[in-house]
Amino acid sequence: MNKTWLKQLASDIEARHSKDACDRIFGDIDAVGDCQSSISTWFDNFTTSMDELDDKEFLQQMMANRCPCGGDNVKDGKIIKELYDKSKTLDEFVDLFDKWQRSIWKGVEDITELCGNVMHLTKRPMNNPDSGKCGMGCHCWLAHYTDKYISDIYCYCCTVGHTGRPFQYAFGEDIKLEFIDSLIISGKGCTMAVHLPEKGT
């Protein structure tokens, strides 16, 4: 378990709320083991306690900004921008983006759909048989152990954070990234939207 990342989140919570709130949410991070039951128990408390803070917008942004996963976001952002610049339409850009994704992920790429200038990206469920009953198919090494449906706060890490960050490098920090749905809030998939700069049709 990446406890350094969790301690960064704890620092954010303590700075905005209090040490008591931080301790209630995170407990003793160092005591969490690597077995499924230990992670599941800790994760369920973590997500439930974040909900109880009633500070959803801040927590969503915190999860997106602190996402520890991902590759080279700067390099990927540059590639995305190059694909966008060489395409004449958004449909052509999405097609080029799909081909690039397939070349990287070899069959586990995101499913993309374009509606106007909004590109929806949906992660394919993973085959993780050791997962919890509600985390089945989730890509996250923490969340896939969960046995109960949780808040969408946590999902901002993977969607807006992990999947969305290269688009910020491509188009700027103010590009609109939107969480849509996820498996662990009882959705059919994990979906986010990128509001792309307009092009000709």
C-alpha cells in the first residue's frame, strides 16, 4: 500500500479541518496490513468518514490532485495535443486517440464516445477475482477490495486525476474534466468526460 500518498491526503485533511478529523478518517495508516480484509476494513472507514465531513467539492479536488497513479502525464499530454492539432475534426481526433490508446494498452484501453465536443472515456472492468463484491472490476488497487458501495469522492482519483491529468497538460489547467459514473457507486463502468476545445465538424 502506498502509505506516503495517504499521508499526503491526511495532511490536506488536517490543514483544512482538524487533527481529530484527520485521525477519524485515516486512523493509524502504518497499522494497515496488505491482506484483503485489512485493506477493505480500512478503506470502508476511510471513504465513509470522508463523506461525513460534508466537504465534497474540496475532497473531490483533493483526490484528483493527489492521484499517485499514472505514467508520464507531460509526455502523454504532448501526444494528445499533437493528435488534436493534426486532426481536422473532433471525430478524427477521437479516432486518432483511440488508435494511440490501443497501441499502449493492448485491448484494455478506454472506450471513447464523442457527444458534441464532449469525449466520454469509460474504463473497461478488470478481471480481479480476489476483489470485494462491490469493487469487482475496479482498476484501483485499494478500491477493488471494497464490499460496499461508497461515495463518488474517491473515484475522482482515478477518473479526473489519473485519466484526466494528461488532458490538462494538453489543453491547460482550466479544461473541464467531469466525473460521470463508476463501478463502486453501483454504475456499469468507470466513466469521465473531457470537454474538448471546439473544432470544425
